[in-house]
Amino acid sequence: MDMNALDWIAFILVVVGAVNWGLVGIGGWNLVDMILGSIPILAKIVYILVGLSGLYMIYFIRK
């Protein structure tokens, strides 16, 4: 299956989200907050994009 740019971006964001949640579960480290914590609006945008990417991956896997 060929993946276009949107597919790759969504995949990368889902992986980033998964790694972030894994680190939160293991040690309480939230990389998004560590990196973007001083800019709360950017952190919120990242969380929204990760969530949308997860929904897109559900669609992608079904097609």
C-alpha cells in the first residue's frame, strides 16, 4: 500500500503520541510538556493534531 504525505504525517504523529503516553505511564515524563510547556497553545495544538491523526489512522486502516 502506498502512503502519501498526509498518511506519513499522521503516522509520525501517532507514534509521537504513543511514545509520549508510554513515557507518561512509565515515569510520569510528558515530552510534549517538557518541550512545549512554556508555550501552552503549541502544546494544545500538538495534542489536537495527535488526536486527529489517531482518527485518521482508523480511517486509513479501514480503507
